[in-house]
Amino acid sequence: MSATSYNFAFIRAVAHPYLGAFVNVGVVLHARTAGFLRARVVADAEALRALVPGADAELLARYLAAWRAVAEGDPAAGPVAMAPTSERFHWLTAPRSDVIQPSPVHEGLCGDPQQTLDELFDGFVAAALRR
């Protein structure tokens, strides 16, 4: 099995951007040579309410669904979703001062990008829901 290089960033909910406190609510992973770009996010408003108290959970869920749609290239997500995967990844991971922010981009090697995305999500996002 050959190794595939990938880049990823966590998607963070920052309920109060001026304080800088955040909680991971998703992961976006891009493996350019494999043509892979996907995001896994917490989509359930009830779970988001537990993770980000005080935030508008329904609005946050819609924003996260839009991030996922852009990553997947869904035409309903607008023109940016039609860009090549590398451009979409850079758009998703560009710094912003909003309620949803990306972490710094990290890199690695994997055999299966989808499995790696699932492992990152389970270890660093879903783990907070189990606490």
C-alpha cells in the first residue's frame, strides 16, 4: 500500500471570537494526489448546543453544512464549490474572524484518506461529545 500525503485542519466554533476560546466541531481533509476533499462536521443541533453553549445551534449547524457542501463540491453551495479541490481547501482553511474558524493546517501520510478523516473526527471532535 502506498502512502498518500494529505493536509487537514480542524473546524472550530468560536462562540466569542474576541476571547479566542474554541471547540472543534469538524475536520476538513485534502489529499490532492488522490483527488480527495471532504469535511466531517457535527451536524446535530442538539450536539452543537452541548459543545457550544450560548451559540445559535441551528445557525451553526447550517454554517457547518455549508462548509461540508463546499468541500464536497455540491453545486448548491455556490461558485466556490465548483473550484478545484485545492482551491476549495485553501478557501475553507483561510484565516477568518468569525464564529467558525479553521485551525492551522497540518499534514501527514495515510493509506486511506476517508479512514484518516474518520479517525481525526472521532479522536478530536466526537471525543468531546462523549465526555
